[in-house]
Amino acid sequence: MITGFNSEVKFKDTVFHIQTEDRGLKAARIDTIIYKSGGAIVHRKQVFYRDILNCECLGKAIQELMSEIHTRTTQEIRKGLWSREGATPPDTSLRDILSKYIIQPETATGLR
């Protein structure tokens, strides 16, 4: 199982470090932290996955979620989203993200 992703992305004169990690089944949470060069935390994203803990494909779903969140965060930085003061990420619900990876969302998560 993948434990996490780390990337550095440059936007204009600023280098951002992105770190995405699964905090384990007990926490049932994926954290993505965006750092600016120098170590200052710019933003922290948390995605909880308690709703899918009983999914047969849980390991794969977590890996896919981590990859998707990390990729989207990288794209946000490349578009300059995190270079502006007070910028906030575009709204994406956990349901939208999960619907791409759960074959039978009604039975796996109870979502409709």
C-alpha cells in the first residue's frame, strides 16, 4: 500500500511542497498539506473515508483517493490558486471523488 505522495511544484518565484498521507484506518483520514518554500503551511486538506471502511476494495479506493487529491492539489498550485492571499480551493465533495472509484456506491457507502 502507498503510504503517501510528495511533490514540489513551482509557481512563478514560489516553490510549494505538497505532502499527501493516509493516516490509517483508525483515523480514516487522508491529509494533504501544502507548504510554501521556507516551511510555512499554506493549507491543510482533510478527507475522511469512514463511510467506505466496509468496502471490499478499500485499499485500492484509498490509494486512488490519495492520488486524485494529490493530483488536484498540484493542479491548483500550477493554476496559481495558492499564490494569492486568502485563496480557497474549489469545492469538491467526497461523494464526487468517491463516485469515480467505488463500483457500487449504494452498497459500499450507502450514498445515492
